[in-house]
Amino acid sequence: MGKQKKAKPSLTIQKRLDRCRAELRQRGIPAYLITSRMDQIYLTGFNGEDGAALITSRGVHIITDGRFEEAFRLQIPWAQRHMRQNSLAETVAKVCRKLRLPELHFQPDDVTVQENAALRKACRPTRLIGAPPIVTHMRRIKDRSELKKLRHAISIAEAAFKAAKRKIKIGMTEIEIAAFLEFEMKKRGAMGPSFPTIVAEGKNAALPHAEPGQRRVRRGSLILIDWGAISEYYCSDLTRMLFVGKIPARLAEVYQIVLEAQQRAIESIAPGKRVCDVDEVARAYIAQKGYGAEFSHGLGHGIGLDIHEDPRVKYGFTDRLEAGMVMTIEPGIYLPGIGGVRIEDDVLVTARGHEVLTHLPKSLASAMIQ
Ligand code: GLY
Ligand code: MN
Ligand code: MN
């Protein structure tokens, strides 16, 4: 009988673990407890919904429960498994004792006050310390496998939108359109929508994050649709406007302003640029056209395993763009009692500038439906 091959992480996962460990070493962190599910998926490939990953210089310890035992065996047989019978804190404490850890660094953003207290108490004498956002920081720059997944999540969302657009008829409710769009995404392999789909008709579109309801499409409707698909855990995020039959002159003007602001901001994207300066390109143009107060949110945000992640593309944030970042660019103008216009695309920062990953048309003519 030949020797059994020892299970190993994939090359992608190994690279991420190596980078994470280099950071931990540099910061003098002996053990890092990851409780964020998306960070865990990113760093280990294990998608169990219950659990945590404890990373040391030599091992990856997964703490989970019986529902995910088989998933563990299939996904990361190379890691060490600790099945949780009681609370997460007690199982983490057991691992700390076994490894004789003097301190354990955890993710303060991801742990409740209660969990924090339970962990501190159970793990004694191991000291609990809040860690800097190491994995979150790594996730800002997408590698090749992530870009492939993002592109796929975008292509699903775009194909579903084209199918839904053909079906929109006078009399349909916002909720029906949202459901239809989500169905079309799932039909094409999406795990689900990246966030509850926004379909906002008429003056509902003046609310940047409106909830779809029973408003119906009618002749002359303006409809704001903000949607995205999750594919292999990666999220796409787009917004398009539709105008049914005709478009009031004021909204046509606002549409052109938002479109021009978005195009100017996208053109300014390049490595080294500060995110607040990209925001300012769109904001200054909209203000110059007289709608500064009606653009009430940041210009965009990173997308990836989470729908909103770093970098935030917003006033007050001074991070510099780096090749491999993927972000939305989504200026909007919202007019209470009338409606609103937002246009959103997903953009990759490249070594030389940028690449717009979304391809749905966005001219005013393309937004008209009968
Ligand atoms: N759909 C949420 C957003 O655009 O940020
Ligand atoms: Mn969106
Ligand atoms: Mn967005």
C-alpha cells in the first residue's frame, strides 16, 4: 500500500495564509481568532456557518459544530478540527489551553459585548486582545480567482436584468419586479441577491435605499433598480433607471447630470488616487449643476465577499487606490416628492488606470421602455 497523500490547502489559500502569517509575525501576534464568516471563507476556504478559525504560525484550527463536520472533511481536511459541544468561548478556551497560548487576538468588529466577556472569562489565563483588521485589509486587493468570481457575479446580474427589463409591464408592482429579477439571477446560478433588491417607482426613488412595495408601474413611471448577484460568495452591485413611455424634462436633465458625474469619476480612477478625490470629482460636478445637497451619500464602496467593504469611496476617507481594488461608482440625485436618479457600475483599479467591469448600457435612450 502506498503512503496516503497528506491533504494540503490550495495554492490560493496557502498564499493567503502565508501573507496573513507574515502580518501576524510582524505584529508579534501569536494567535488570531477569526469569527467573521467571510474572512474565514477567504482565508481557509471553509464555509461552515457556525464557527471560527484560529490561526497560528503552524496551524489552522477550525471550531465548528456537527452540522458542518462533513463540509469540513470535504473542504479543508488539512486543517485541525475542534467540534463544539458547548459555547464557542469554551471550545476556543480548550484550544488556547492545548496550544498554551499566552494571548489570543480577536476581531473586535465581529464580536458582541457579550461574546467578548464570555471569551475573556473562559480563555483565562490566555489574554484576549483586539486585533487590527488584517484580513479585511488583505481583502481590498482582489486576486485573479476573486476577479473571475466577481466578473461572473456581474454577468449573472446583467443577464438577469436584460431578461427582467423585457418583462416589465404597466401594472406590475415594485415587489413583483424585484422577485422576478431575483428569480432570473437564481436561474442563472446565483446563490442569491447580494442584498434585498431595490425597485423604487416614482417618488419612492427619492429614497436612496427604498424598500419595494405595492406601487405599480404606470405610463410615465421612473423606476430605480439597484440589484446584484452572489456567485461563489462574491457580490455584484449595479443600479439602472428605467423610464416608461416618456420622461419629464427635469428628470432627463438630472439623469444626464448623474451620468456625466459618474463618467467623470470613473475616468479619474487610477492607482495612487485618494478615494476622497474620486468622490469629489462627482460631487463637485453635481454641485456645480445645482444639486449638491441632493447627492446625500458617498460615491461608492468596495465589493467582494461583502456587498460593502473597503475601500469606502467617500469624502473624509484618504485611502489611496491600488491595482486590484474593485469598487462601485454610484452617484445619485434625490428629489423628495418627485423621484431620484442613481447610476451604479463596478470598476476595477488596474496598474494603468481602471476597467469598468459592468457593461449594461446607460444612455438615456437605453433607459426608455414602452
Ligand atoms: N445596493 C446597495 C448599494 O448600492 O450600496
Ligand atoms: Mn447598489
Ligand atoms: Mn452599491
